Amino acid sequence: MTDLLLVGATGLVGRAVLEQASADERVMRVVAPTRRQLSAHPKLENPLVDFENLPTCASWWSVAGVICTLGTTVRKAGSQAAFRRVDYD
């Protein structure tokens, strides 16, 4: 059994990955740090974070694997700079 860190869980792809991971019997825990609360699930640990100031010592960083589904569009981000911050930085 494994624990996963899912970054980008509120987006289109992230929501689909979260649903699949939650249904997978091999996955014991999904850690999905977000800015806003997700719907509760027995396997979900959902720390609310400021992505500009992430905690360095949080116990939830200790996982077996990471899935990153971060991404946006310039239109949704609002500017080229905001788009670059999400997709690159």
C-alpha cells in the first residue's frame, strides 16, 4: 500500500486523478494540499496551504510518490506572468 502527494487536485486533471487514486485499493492515503477545502474522503488528507509560503517540515510531505497535475491557461491565470508562475515556477 502507498501514500501519494497530489499537487493540483482542484483542476480538471487533478480531480480525475484524485478520484482514481481514492478508488484504488493500493492507495492508502492521498495528500492533496490546496488553497480551498476539498470534499471529504476517508483516504484524503487535505492541508490548506499558501503555495507562496509552503511549510517545510509538515509531516504530510512524507509520501511514497508524487503526482503533479498543475497547469493553467493564460486566460484563466489572467496574465503571462501569472501563467508562468503556475506552469513554470
